[in-house]
Amino acid sequence: MADEQHKTNKSPHVLLFPFPAQGHMNPLIQFGKRLTSKGVKTTLITTKFISKSILSLNTTTNAIDIEAISDGFDEGGFLSADSSETYLETFHEVGLKSLGDMIKKLQSEGTKIDAIIYDTFITWALDVALENEIKCGAFFTQACSVNNIYYHVHKGLISVPLGSTVSVPGLPALEYWETPSFVHNLGPYPGWSEIVFNQFDNIDKARWVFTNTFYKLEEEVIEWMKKMWPLKVIGPTLPSMYLDKRLEDDKDYGINLVKANHSECMNWLNDKPKGSVVYVAFGSMAQLGPEQMEELACALRDSDANFMWVARTDEEEKLPKGFKENVNNEKGLLVAWCKQLDVLAHESVGCFVTHCGFNSTLEAVSLGVPVVAMPQWTDQTTNAKCLEDIWSVGVRVKVDDKGIVRRDNIVSCIKEIINGERGKIAQLNASRWKDLAKDAVDAGGSSDRDIDEFLAEV
Ligand code: UDP
């Protein structure tokens, strides 16, 4: 049915433009699937490099078209740039022109474009849309709590680097180290900090502001944001089959930049007792130092629990000598990538040791899995605060003076979640959030209503 509607030129046509990285593409593509299921034609804009690297995009029923533009790194993408600063500058310069050309090409072919929804990490996309007289929606892929803090920095209401506690609307007072890393430690990533603070540069010109969260999860911050922008809260953007099950073919994110050995993971998990496995993953970008890798490896080896650890190929060389060779056994499984949703949804998983990227955070909350929060940088420190203190679904590790989390601490956090009282409370809360997440996206839920409101306007 959606496909049929998709083919008529009467359906609204929405372009979706995520920042070209897995963690940013997933939410926008999922949002696109929801729009498509409601009769909208959607087109994903991505870079030429990513469009060549996509391993699979479920285009059968979800029917998302792809248009590729240049980011200046058509052959090697982000990793082929000298630095993130070089990438971000080139992407701005080359991408801006390439996006404009692509829009003109579509229009000259008679393809109407009713709206562009851009990732707030790409503020220049809003300018291109408006130049071409296309309505534009800004899409935040990070938590409202995090954007709240960035907004205050942007407005000069918080001065960085922050060295003391801070209060912002809708959140409890935060220790400086609980704010995003760019706020309390300017660090070696000037390009990224500029991106997160500048998300608000031109946002007042956006016709809609979307955010991938759900109302109950961040109610107070959302109420504050609603006073400033035409906010549409449309998450969590997990595939429908993990939530409301209304989009029958929506079983995974549909786009994979890395291949997972799925059957190996599932077979291994199938053999383990309910709630006995610690799943450990740090997303697609975070890099642990060799010392931290060793502490984590020893903690997993020493803990009583079974574990599945995603150590990406680019991280593997930092594993302690001999660890990989000895680990793949009854107690432990080391993989380079997995289908995280299926792992988190598996009944044998009782604890998620996570870097607290916002997708992983939302996945843990929406699938009801208690966490050991081990944030590394960017928004993860604040997500970890929310997970432990606000949503009460887990515990945070403690870093020592060298910034390392020691093995004893990791072991005791895992124990607390798998066997302890805090684990029981975290599990109860996680189950409650799971129900609320499903309610939000189900027919008539808060996110579903916001999507319908957007559609009525587009
Ligand atoms: N992910 C996955 N398999 C893995 C590790 C991660 O599918 O082995 C997915 C995970 O489900 C999430 C995304 O990759 O949707 C990572 O996004 P997140 O925001 O958590 O972290 P980032 O990669 O942006 O740091």
C-alpha cells in the first residue's frame, strides 16, 4: 500500500540528509521508514562514498530512494581525510555545492521536493534548502538533555571549558564532568565542538525541529524546548518490530556499513541462561586506549559472567597479547561487529556495558536492558548521567586520576547489575521505559501524533 502511494506524484516528497556516519544515518532512515509507511515518498541523501559502502538497504517495502552527493572524499570517505577538521571543512565546501546541484537536478527532472530534513550537524543544508525555497526541518540525533546544554554554551550562558556545577532547565544540577566532553574539556577535537555548539546558528529558520527521543523520557527538557521551536518528538527510531510491530518488514536499521557475523552471535547467545550475558560495545567510533583495553579485557576475564564483546577491527590490535586466541570459548565471545538490536533483545543478555552513544542509549532503554555506563567522550558523559541518575536503569563506572576505569571497578559494576539489588531496580525501571517507548511510537502515541502533525503540515 505504502509502495503504491509512493509511486504517485501526489504523495509528499521528503529528502532526508543525515551526517554520513552509521549512528546519524540510523535515526533518519528509520524516521524515513515511518514517513514512507504513511504514504510519503522519501529520498536519502548521502555521500558517494557511503552510498558505495552500504551493505544493505531494505528498499523493498520501505522504499527509500538514495541520491549521492560529494563530500570531497568520494573514494575513501571520512577515514581518508587527514583529520576530522579537514573532513568537516571539505564536506561543508564541497557538499554545499553538490547538494545545491542535486536539488536543481531533481527539480529540472520534474521531481517536486516538499521538504528537506537535515541533521543538525550539517547546518549549511538549511541554507541550501531555503535558497531553493524548500521547507526545511532540523533533526537532532542526540538527546534533548545534551542539546539543552549545547544551546546554553552557544548563547554564552555557560562558559567553556566548564569547571564547576551547572544548572539548565529541566535537568538536575550537573557536575562539570557530567556535561558533554566538549563543554568541560575542549580537547583535541575543535572541529566537532564547533559542530555541536553551532547546531543552533540558523535553527530559528527551520520550519520544524525534530528530535529522536520520546516525550516521557525527557519530558521537562522537551517542554522547555517546545517554548523555543516547533518541536516534533518522533523517537525512539528503533525498527518497528522491536517496538510497536506495525511496520512488518522493519526488522533492522536497513543500512549496514560493517558486516556482522549474525548466526555465530545468535548461536552463542542461544546456549546461555536467561540474563547471564554481559554485552559490551562502544559503537562505531569510540577508541579505547591500550591501557583501558587491557583493564576491560581483564575485567571480563575475571568477572563471573558470560560476555560478548564487540572489538572493532580498528580496535583489535590494542587487545592484550593472547586475549583473542584464548577468549572464544564457553564464557566469552569476541566479535568485530554484531546486530546490536538482536543481541540486546536476546533473553540471555542481562547487562549492557556501553559507551552511551545516544543510539545505544535509546536501544538499551527501549529494549529494557540494564546498563553499566562507560562513557568515552562527546555526549556520552551526559547520557551516562541520565541512564544512572535520571532514568535509573544502571550504574556508571568510575575513572581514576589517569582517566582509566580499573578492572575491579568494572567487575563490581557488572556484579551489581547481574546479581545485585541495583540490578533488580534497574531491570524494573528498564522494563517500564520499554513499555513507554513502545507506547510513544504506537498508533496514537506521542511520537506517532507528532509525525502525523508534521505530515498534515507538509
Ligand atoms: N551497532 C551495531 N553493532 C555493533 C555496535 C553498534 O549494530 O556491533 C549499532 C548500534 O545498534 C547503534 C549504532 O551502531 O545503533 C551506534 O550508534 P551510537 O549512537 O550508540 O554510537 P556511535 O557509533 O555514534 O558512537
